[in-house]
Amino acid sequence: MKKLLTLFSIILISKFTFSQDISVTAITQPVSGCALTSTENVTIRMFNFGPTLVAGSSFNVSYTINAGAPVTELLTLGSNVLTNSTFNYTFTTQANLSVPGTYTIDATCALAGDINPSNDAFTGYSVTNTAASVGGTVSGGTNVCIGINSGNLTLAGHTGNVINWEYSVDGGGTWISISNTTTTQSYTNLTVPTRYRAKVQNGSCAIATSSVAIMTIDPLSVGGSVSGGTTVCSGTNAGTLTSTGKVGTILKWQYSLDAGVTWIDTAHVANSITYSNLTATRRYRVQVQSGVCSSTFSVPAVITVNPASVGGTITGGTSVCSGTNGGTLTLSGHTGTITRWEFSINSGATWTNIVNTATTQTYTNLTQTRYFRAFVISSGCIGAYSTIDSIVVSSPTVAGTVTSNTTVCASGNAGTLTLAGNTGTVNNWSFSTDGGTTFTNIVNTTTTQNYLNLTTTTIYRATVQNGSCASANSATATITVNPISVGGTTASNDTVCSGSNIGTITLAGNTGTVTNWLSSTDGITWNNIVNTTTSQTFNNIAATTYYQAVVKSGVCASDSSSIDTITVDVPSVGGTVSTSANICFGTNAGTLTLAGHTGNVVRWESSIDGGINFSPIANTTTTHNYANLTLTTIFRAVVQNGTCSTANSATSTLTVDPVSVGGTLNGSTTACGGSNSGTLTLINYVGTIQGWISSTDAGVTWTPIANTAATFNYTNVATTTQFAVIVASGVCTNDTSSIAIIAVDPPSVGGTLSVDATVCASSNFGTLTLAGQTGTIQNWQSSTDGGVTWLTIANTSSSQIYSNLTTTTSYKVEVKSGVCNAATSNAVTITVDPIAVGGTINGGTTICGTTNNGTLTLAGSVGTVVNWESSTDAGATWTTIANTTTTENYTNLTDTTWYRAIVTSGLCGNDTSSTAVDYDNNCCWNIISK
């Protein structure tokens, strides 16, 4: 009984010795999610910083949503809550979070006597209710025409974002994904029935599927054909036409009276249509449509309506000559088809069929009179004969012969021609003066024809006709007329060069044949030349010579031509032009002089293709000025003496050196200092490379480089350097190329990062600083596994802040100078000591008497055990036990005893474990872990 009073006293003392302090440390329910309800639990977590709260204790707790009216409930503890321990409470009043959106929940506790109200509230807890995904409805499904369709399907009424669309061509058995996240889906030229749907997801909620839009495929309309077309007779006909081979529905029948130019609709939609007593040809067709496809028309059927047969009229009958005749008879005005022609040689008493269905009938070389007719049938009608026409046949004409041919002179002639051996009468005579090409009629029906004083060769003939036969021309007689001899004219009075000449004198305007030529060097004495052509050549004559031709026309007297004079001149000498030279492109001038020539300067000439072609220069003086030539040019003078051939002078060559062009120097780059190489290349330069130069002071001073090649290799350039090339072309002034720059970046230096530190996980802050680096900071990196793996931090400044680290972390920096390889700084490590956790003491048991022993064990601690402590006055005072292990042995306890362990973690300070208490119970002692 004494021990019970003592224990009660200790408990009362402890209640008043320690101050009350509880805190709301977290809200653990509700949590963000999809489709939250109106009955969501609200759970808060609290921590007891003060003395143990005994079971049955009560205090108010509350929560608000979006700063609304608070929900307050009385919390009654069902069990003790120890010092430095955590406990949870779930409100009986549930939260209504059914409307999608973000909610802010604040929670508080109100314990009487709480000495630290500042930690009674936990605020700003956020919960997001994401609306469930809703697939929505896809509109736009319809019937379309196979292969010729397009359109858009539209999704509406959905909740969330479109993840993708899908389509199915097997009725929804399998679905194929479409990469489309918009609310519209296009389709084009579908050929099979296709279903479409959209997949929708709102936030992280489950994906929902929209309704399905079905695209039904209609086959293309096929008009087919109409059977039953035929030929009928006008006014007495009937029949039925039938649609075959169609795909679709007949919209209507149509007929056309104008060969399909225009069509007339009927209200007939059956598969067949009848006709009767048509008087004009008609075409029938059907209009067919398959579903929504464009309608089309069938191949039409034709009911050809023929009029009654009409034989018509034959024209072309005539009289012809027996054995040599031919012609065509023509049928016109008939109605129907010609089935045959017929002929008769006995004035129509009997008729013989001719296999001919054309509207014309030819005849050839008939020897007796013949009659013709045609038989015509209009399909379906009785046939009819045409009118009759005849070909009357006569005997042939014999023209005879005219005698006889002769030759006469144009100065005077006469004679008579006679026709003999003819059959028939003379219709007329005719003559031709163009070799028989055309004839002119003479009014003469006798068998003789006189001629007198003809001046042109003339052909005569007589025209004879026997009865109705064709007339015929007799054989001809020719009176050949020789024109009076005319010597003609020689051309032309040429002037040639002595000793080197050749030419031809041509006779023109002569009448008759050349019998010979004559030549003379004095115009008095003439020498005969055996030559009967109209041209006479001369070759290398040394003195002036005269020429003429002798001409005779047939039986007429001879005549002489005009005299041609060939005058002889001394030969031309070209001379010499001074002097060849080199000049510079575009900036040059000078005078060339001709000397030693014979004759006059006709012109100067120049060539820019090495003398292959020369261009004329309008200059007839013995000097020629040149200026600002741009191409190498050859000059010469052209000299001519009299009519002699021109002579070219010796040439003078002015060689044009192109203007020096330094060209373009390629290969500029940026390199890393001390470790680089490359090649500079000169292009587009004109001239010869004199040497290279370089400058390391931005072009203020230049140093020559002994290199005349178009390329230059550089190695390990240590500082930014400019390069250029000196180029000279012939006599022209030097030029310098463009400048190439090798820009040199200093090598990257990672620098030094300071400094390692040790911090506490509960609260830490610091700044790391990089110094001594060369280059630009690319990023910082961190590692929480001792440098095995590194994570990039998007920070390009020279300092990096760390805050509230919970794990030991290493840092380093990556630095890059220009084009140089990146370098990494040293690594520093922020060592994080965990927050000390005192843990829980286990091992309580029941002991009795003065003889007892056992072991208490510390579990769940974080840190190092500093020492253990014991108390026999309910924790009012504590005695240090020099023990740094996680177990504590007790032996032969005689009074109620409390035990606890003190745990430390680096810089994070100490924490105290839970306690173990011994209670007196009728001589037995309980070691109880709490």
C-alpha cells in the first residue's frame, strides 16, 4: 500500500512538473487524386512535445477547407500518448471534395495549458481533385462514296486531353492508333467501312474512350447498259428495253431525240420500259445512284426508226467511146440502204445484179450501150427501185499524122503542113511555141496548114473527132527556127596582179553557139583560141590582154562578142609592225608603226585568240594607238597595192598580264591554345604567290613566311594570329589576299571549389564558390552516391546554394573555354549528419524481490549513444550511466526505476529515448517499456 501511494504521488508530481505542448505536424488525408468524393476522410498527425498525455484526455481539433467554416471535433485519447511521440486523428466529419479543383486545408489543435500555440496549426496543405476522364462524343460519322471522300470527325463533350485517335476496319475487333492529339480527325478516300474513336485522359486519371463514329462505304455508282436496242420502221413498232449491269438504284429513265445532245426525263424508275409506234430514232438510258456516291448514266440503247424505202434518182448517164471509157453513176434522193445495183444490155428487158451497196457505180471500157438501176431497202420496210440511167457507146477516133519536120532561119521562111491517116473530121489545128507544153488553136478544119516568117520554133498538130468519141490530137510536126547569130557581151574588164592571177571571162547575151575565142595584147593582131564554151580562163598573165568570142546560130551567119580587157598590177607587200611587249591589264597605252610595206593600208586587224581569228580596225594609217587593253592582243596591218591581193604585215603581240588578285584565304577558325593544327587555303587568286605573311597584333605589324604554295599548314598556334598572302601577276602591281584569322581560346581550367563542410539534416544552408577557373561555367553537378553518378544542375554562375540537405552530397563544376575541351573543378562534399532520434527502449518484464536481472534494448535510434540514465523518482532527477551501447543490464533492483538513453548525431545535437518504468506490486516489480 505504501508503494501505491508513492506511485500516485509521482504521477501527480509529473503532471504539474512538465508543461503541455502538442503540435499538428501534418495532414495525411485526403490526398490528391481523380474523382474525389463528398465523403473524404481528413486525418491529421500530431506530436507530443510535453509530458505523457494519459488515456481519456480530451481537447478540440479542427480543420477548414479553403478558409471556410471550421469543422471542430472533441478528440478523446483512447490510450496514453508518450512524450516525444506521434499520434494520428481522423475526423468523423468527412470533407466534400467532389467538385474538381484544388483545395487548401488547414488543421489546428487546442490543448488546455499548451505553452506553445505557435505550433498548434498546420496550414497550406493542398489537395487537387482531378475530374475523371470523359471520352465524349465523336460526330461526323456518315455514309461516304468508296475512294472519293474526305471530311472531318469532331470530338465534343469530353473531359481531358486527347491522347490519340484510333480507327478500326474490322468492326471494332482491333483498333489502330493514330498520332493525333487534336479534337478533329480527318479522313480521305476511304475504301472500306471504318470506325473512329478518340482516347482522352484528364491529368493522371484513367484514359476514357469516346463514342465510335462509323464511316459506311457506298460502292461507286455503275450505270450499266440498256439492252433491247434495235431498228424499226416508222409508225409501226413496239418493244421493251431493260437495264442491266447497274450498281445502285434507278433514279429515272431518259430518252433523246437528237443523238444524245439533250435528254428528256421520264417518271419511270422500273428496271424495264416499253415503247410503241415511234416515228423518230430514240436513245434510252437510266440514271443510277449508289448511296451517297455521284449518280451516273448507263450506256444508252438506240431504237433506230427508219422511214419508208425510196429508190431515188441515178445521174451520170452519158455517151462514151467504145473500149476507152470510164465514169461514175450516182444515186441520190433515196431513202434506205442500197442493197445492190443492176444493169441491162437489152434496154431493160432483163437485168443482172451488181454486188455494190455504195451510192456510186463505176463503169470502165464499155463496148456496148448499158442501162443501170439501184435497189434500196429502208430497214424493216419494203424495198424500192431507183430511176434508170444509160451509158451510150460510140466507135473510137483516129487522129492521123502531120508531115513534115524542118529547120529554117528566123530571117525569112515559109511552107505547108499536111494531115493524113486520120479517122473522123478535123475540129481545128493548133500550134505550140513552148515545146508542146501549151497549144494555141487555129481555126482551120481542112487537112493542110500554111506557115510564114516564123521567128520561134513551132510545133503543129490537128485535132480530130469521130462521132461521140473523145477528140484526139494527131502526131506533131516541128518547124525548128534558128535565131539570128548575136556575139553577146564578155564580162568583166578585170584588173589583176602580175605573175599571180587567174580568172574566167564569161560570155553572156549571145545567141548561137561559140565556135572559137580570140586574144590580143595590142588590140590589132588577134590569135585564135580553140574553145567552144561560153567561158575563157586566163592564168598568170604578165601584160594587159584583150579577149572576144565568135558565135554562130544554126544556119545563120557568125557574129563576134564585145572585147574584155584584163589589166595587170604589181603585187602587194605587207611590211612589218613594231614591237611586241608585255603590258598590265586595263592600264596601258602605246603606238604601233608599220614599215617596209608596198601598197596602201586597207585596215588594221587585232586577234584575242592567239591569231586564230582577226577582227578589223577602221584605220588606214601606218600607225595604230592602243590603250587599256584587257586581253592579250595580236595586231597586224592589211596592205593592198592596186587590185592585187591584200598582204598581211608581220604581227606585233601585246601580252596582257591580268591584274594581280590576292584571292580569298579560307580556313579561318577558332582553336584551343597550344594544341591545334590545320590548313589555310588560298583560292580565286590571280598571279604568282610571292609569299605569306602573319600578324599577332591585329595587323599592325606583319612577319614574312617563306611559302609560295597555295596552302599553309599551322601547328600549335599559341595566340590569335592573322594570315595573308602576297600575289603578283606579270608586270602588274602586287595584291594582298583576304585575311584568315586563327582565333585562339585559352585551355579550359576547372578552377577551385571551396570548401568541404558538415551540416545537420534538420536545418542547413550554405554557398559554394568557384574561383580560379578559365572559361565559361557550363553547369554544376551533384552526387549523392560518393561520386559514382552525377546529376546536372542548371546553374552557370560561380556560386551554388545548398539548403536543407538530407543526404551527404558532393558538388563539382564543369568549365569550358571557347572551343577547348571542358575541364572539371575539384569536388567538395557537404556531409549531412542525420537528425538524432532517441528511439524506444524494449525489454520490460515482471520482477519480484531483491534478486532480479535483465537487459533493456534500445531500438529505432538514429545517432550514437552518449550514455544511459536512470531515475527512481519518476524522472524528477536522473543519474548518468557510463554506457554507450544499445543495451543496458539491470541487477537486483529494490525500487521502481526509470531508464532512458541519450543519443547524439554529429552537429544535430542530442535526443532522448523513451523511458522504462518499474512499478511496485505486492512485492513484485514490473519493468515496463513505454
